[in-house]
Amino acid sequence: MHLLTAHPQDIPGVIIHDLRPKPDNRSRLGRYRTLAFNIEAVIKFKTFLTIKQLLAHIEPQVLHLHTLYYPSYLGAFVGFRPLVVMPWNGDILWSPKRSLFHRWAVRFALRRADLVLTNGAIMANRIRGLVGPKKHLESRTGIDLTRFYPRDKDPELLDQLGLRGGPVVLSTRSLGEFYNIDIIIRAIPIVLKEVPQAKFVFVWHAGDELSERMALINSLGIREAVHLCGRVPYEEMPRYFSIADLFLSLSSNDAVPAAVLEGMASGIPPVTADLETVNEWVRDGWNGLVVPQRDVEATAKAILSMVKDRKTARIFVERNLALIKEKADYDQRLGHIESLYYSLALQYKRIDQLTIKEATKES
């Protein structure tokens, strides 16, 4: 596998090709003599040429565009087939906020693609609205069930965080504005009035609003009830889910968040914000509780309900485990997508039947 990226990092078994512009320490006059202009359009064109040259050298069986942000969308203009496109939320659901050129590039890539991998029915419907109903769409939603599954509470982590003796409420979303972490924080004093031993654990992977969240926590006088764990390695996340009695995801802008599916697979009942993409998975009163967006009182009420009504919480957990096993087993989804890769590669004569048989035997 080869990865062409502007954000290189070591990945076992993957050959990395760095698409970042190489530093040019010559004087401005020296650069201009060779038409090395530091202009965005020029840089993008050079990156496009680099991608084209790399694909000609690598000769892959399938080209997969993982997101349609820059520089990934440039791959759609190379003319390589078969082309698999996997757009992210910001490419489709938030595209009106993007530039006119980006929206055009997204439509071009989607029309060009032989296969589009979507993240839920809402995104699929938006894509059909952009390119019509005949495009081959497949769901890519899935969770690694060998990593995320119901576990006993991790005693070491409980002791490390000082969480014994009360219910634990977990948030694993980022600190950015539309994740509405401030709503959770404002709900905490209401919860503590009825369940003073409750603890709230926050884990995140992105966002620079920590100082603002800390200021709000301190102003509400709830510091003792809050544990800000920060960025946690992905392989450690199952431990954090294990100690939780419920988890929160109150984002106002999302597709199908992996964090919600991970929590459901881990046997933790969810409280989520009313958002159509999340409502595909969480139905209010059936397998979780859904609250209006940015509603502090409703959020507090839902937390208290989950903490107090453990019988209903267990019913939610059982339904979620069955739902995830049926619709979000990552291993099954990957196996299906792999078969589609082989089919496309065969269609474009990038591979032959004998190679497929040998590869299938090995896998």
C-alpha cells in the first residue's frame, strides 16, 4: 500500500509519499528565474504533477481518495481508473461553507468515481442529490469489534482518576465550538444537586478551547467533579469506555461519529443531541436518549435518567450491541469493500482472475 499525503507519519506496512512542497531557500529573484512562484495555484499545480508522476511510477490497482480536501481531490483530475472516493463530512454535509472551487472539485470527483463510500444514509442522499441516483454508493461505517466491546471496569484507571464510589459520565468528543462541551459543563451543577457523587470525564483528540472550558468549570465551582484527561491514545480508548456508566455526544454538526458507535459497541448507553445523522443510530427512548441541541436542562435531565434508571440503561445496551453487530462490524465492512476493490481492478484490467484467487487464498 502506498499513501500520498501532505500529513506524513510512519504507518507499519505503508509506503509514505510526502506531498508537502519542498523548502526552497533561494532568494526571491533566484526562484522567479525558474518560475518557482510561491503562489497557491502554482503550488497546487506542482502537487498535481507530483501525484500524476507517482501514480505512473507506482501503477496501483486502485486509487482511493480518502477525503476530498486538498490535496486529495487532485487525484480525481489525474484520470486514473478505477477511482474510489470516500468523502468526509465537510466535503458533503458542510460543503456550503467551503469555497466555490472546492464544491466544484467535490462534484467532479464524485461524478468521476467508480465507487463512492459513504458515512450513513444522510450523506448518501446528499451525494445522490449532487450526482444522481445511478452512482455506486456503499456504506463504510464500521467499528473494530475486537477492540470495542463490553468490558469490566478498569480498576487501575478508576483508581488513577479517583472515580470509585459514583456514576461516571464520559465525553470523548473534541473541544471545538460545535461539539457543545460547554453545554455538558453547564449541566453538571444540575446533576450534582441530585447525584453529588457523579463524576465527569472528558477525553478529546482536537480543539484549542481548553482554557475556555477550564474557566467555565472554575466559575461554576465544579472542579472536583470533573476530570480533564486530554488527548488519549486511540488504543487506550476501550479502557475509558469501560469505566463509564453513560457517554455523551452533543455535537451540532456531524455525520455518523465513530465515538458514538464505539461507545455503543462498548456497552455504554448514549445521550446524544438531536441530529439527523446521529438519529440514524440512536432513537430516543429505544436505545438511548436524544436531547435538543444546546439545551442544558434537557441534557441534565437525560443524564440523571440514565444514572438512576439502570434497568432501562441495560435494555439500551442490549439493543445497541445487537445493532452494532448487525450493521457496523468493521471486519465485515472491510471484507466487502475489499471484494469491490478486486472487482474494479478486474474491470479495468489492473489485475487478473488468477491474481485474485491467489490473494483470496492468502487472506
